[in-house]
Amino acid sequence: MDPKENTNRIDLLKWFINTVVIGLLTFFFTWVLNERKQGVEEIKVYNTYVELVTKVDGLAERRLLAEFFSNVTVSSKLKEGWEDYYKILDKQYKIEIAKQDSIIDKIDPTTLEGKVKLENAILVKSKIENTGLTSPIITKNKVNNYQLALKNELEGFLALLEKNIEEAITAFSRSENAYNSFHQVYEIERYLKEQNKSNKIKDDNFWKSIYKDLLENYSWKMPESIKIEFNKITQN
């Protein structure tokens, strides 16, 4: 073999190793490091929400969080994990909603004990349903305020079923004060204050009119069980 030709081949091999092979190795290791760095950064973000994820009674919050990260996570492996976690939570969520619906259907609201049970069941269901509207990036105080607003809103609707307009106005006002712009409690409070000026408060048709107005104009995020009760009364 010609020594000159052999030298050229060696030089070509050196060039190939220095430019192509080393370049590919550099690209591969850079990609691995970036992938790892991305994963570490995502895990740091997740650590912020450890308390929320592990909260025993926070099914709706954990479901929302899983839904959020299953859509925004960049890493394909972590994204797949969040998607699987969301499916598990979504199944549990639907089971809990069905359980509360079953409890509500069996309650006799004509007795004092039944009214208490109904209030508790509706509150539990509303908490499960409505928490999904809040951002997963929430402070503990905001969670507490949200739950307080939810409780007072429910008390307002129950007061309306009792035809106690004064108590209902007070409850909706407390709900708005606990969590500003919560659902439609502010609008309902204003509406009821206007209706409270009427001299027909003891008239059944007056209350049917109120229930109908609430269903048609103020029913956004109204608990389904309350809608059912209002509909029953207006159709009789």
C-alpha cells in the first residue's frame, strides 16, 4: 500500500472521529443533561404542591392539579405519569359524586334530621364539584375562604327553601365577603334585597317567582340538588 495513501486514510479517519463522532457524542450528552435538567426543574415545581397532592380530603384539588400538569408538562415520561394519575383521580371523583347523589336522593327533607343531612350532603358534593374551578396555585387562606363562601352560599339557598329571605340575604352577603365575586352570590343578594321590599313575601306565588328567576338568571354554579328543589316547587 502506498504510504502516502495510507497517511491520507489515517488523516481522514482522524477527521471523522474529531468532527463527526465527537460531535455526535457531544450532542448526545448535551441532550441527556438537558433532559435531566428539565426533569429536575419540573420536580422542583412539583415539590411546591406536595401538601396539596397528599391532602387526604383534597380529591378535587388533586384532580385539578393532575389535569393541569398532564397538559403543561414538557417531559414526555413525566407527562405520561400525570395523565395516568389524572385518570385514577377522575374515576375516584366520579364515584364520590355518584355517592353523594345517592345519599341526597334517599334523604327526606321534610324532617329536621333530614334537612341537616341534606345540608351536609349538598355541602360535600358542592365542595367536590366546585373546587375544580379554582387555580391549583392557591394559598391555604384562599382555600379556607373558598370553603367558607361555599358553605354560606349553600345556607343562603336553604334559607330560600325555608322562605326566609332575610336569612338568605345575610348568608349570601357572608359568602361574598368570604370570597369576593364567588359564583353569583353578589347578584343574588342584590336581587333578594329588591324582592324583600315587596308586601307579598308570604304569598306562595311570590316565592315561585323568585325560584323561577333564580333558575333562569342566577343559576351559574348553583348546586344541582338546589336546582331540582326549585324546579319541583315552580312546577307544582
